[in-house]
Amino acid sequence: MKVREYIAETLKKRKMHMTLIDPAKQDPKESGDIALKAAKAGTDAIMVGGSTGITQENLDKTVEEIKKKTKLPVIYFPSGANAIARKSDAIYFMSMLNSRNVRNITREHAKGAPIIKKLGIEPISMGYVIVEPGMKVGEVGEADLVKREDLQTVIGYALTTEFFGMDMLYLEAGSGAPEPVPSAMIEAVRESVEVTIVVGGGIVTEKQAAEVAASGADIVVTGTLVENGEFESKLRRLVKAVHGA
Ligand code: 1GP
């Protein structure tokens, strides 16, 4: 089954949680161990990526180790065409819609697309929108951050995603953000579009995850939570909150 189908089928039953693993934050073996623990905690897929420090070598080795440890789908969450996760099951083919730099909107894509085609990796199209504070990805992505109270602008990007025929919309507050994307923003977007909504950045507690899901996110992403030592029981509760929302 294709990853997009797996996601669509699962979303018919319940909301989903995905764990983001950054290959630049630990060595590949440790990434494999994190994936195994996340799988045991009930996460639905592993995303691999980061804003800086991704090389073809650490990316390939990380995906390899994750695949040794879990059968969950591995989705590459790219920051450019400089490295492509050859062994991933799918790739978020994502355009940073509010970047000022055309490189992040279509140019890296035009470089990467022929490689993705050749390798036979499943692309999942996605509009990627960076909301304040944006953190590192907002900075390196040269994003015109969407202000936290600016519902009109975010709805514009959400409709753009839908009208472009993209599968998913990712509302991103940035990894390590002090607070997730506001609930009012997720609700406004949910009312405006039918596309699958992914929300990430700054989600560390089960309460935050439950609120994000209840506000209308289909998929909740956490990354930082799994980077700091013992996380399994906390993640288990958070995933349960998402699945039950
Ligand atoms: C970053 O949205 C993801 O792209 C995850 O963010 O690291 O804050 O969980 P956190």
C-alpha cells in the first residue's frame, strides 16, 4: 500500500501522530533506537529531516537504521535537493508557500523531482506554511512568517494549497517553538479547506497535542520531545490523546 493510501485509510478511523527524527541531532543508530521507542509508543509514521546539517550520508544511514528497527512508513521531510532519502517510503514534496526565496517554493523541487522519479519514491504533495515564531526553519527558509492572529493570511495559503491540488497542508510553528500553532488558526483553516492538515512545532504535552487535534489537525507532529532522553511514556500518552481526539 502506498503511504498516501495508508494515511487516508487511517484518517478514516482516527487522527494520526508522526514522529520527526532529525539525522543531524544524533548518530544513525540512536535514531533507530528513537524510532523503535516511538513505534512502541504508538506513533503512526516516522518523518526524517531537519533544517540544517543534513548530508546524503547521515540521511541514508539514519533511514537505514530506522528501517532496521521498525516497519512504520518512513517519510522524508526535506530541506532541499542537496540530499534525497533514497530508502524512504515517501517524500513530502513540499512547497514553502510563504518563503521569499523561490528556491524554497519551486526551484529545489525542479532539481529534486527527476531524482525522485528515477528512484521511484512516492511524492506526497504539500503546502508548507510557517507561522510565528517560525524558529530555525522560518529563518533559513526566509519565510514571511504568518502572524499568530492573522487568520485571513493563513486561510489564503490554505486555499492556495487546496486550489493547487496538493494533498496536504502543514502548519509549522518551527521546531522547539515555545507554543504550538494557535487553536483559533487551526480551527479557521479546518473550516476553510478539505485537505489533510498537518500541524507541528512546539507540541510537547498531551494537552497541547489533544488541543491541536481537536482544533482540526488530522496529523500531529512532534520532534523535540524524542530528542531528550527518556520519552516513551510521555509520548505514549501524547499519541493516545491524538488518537482519541
Ligand atoms: C518541526 O514541526 C516539527 O518541523 C516538529 O517540531 O521539534 O517542536 O516538535 P518540534
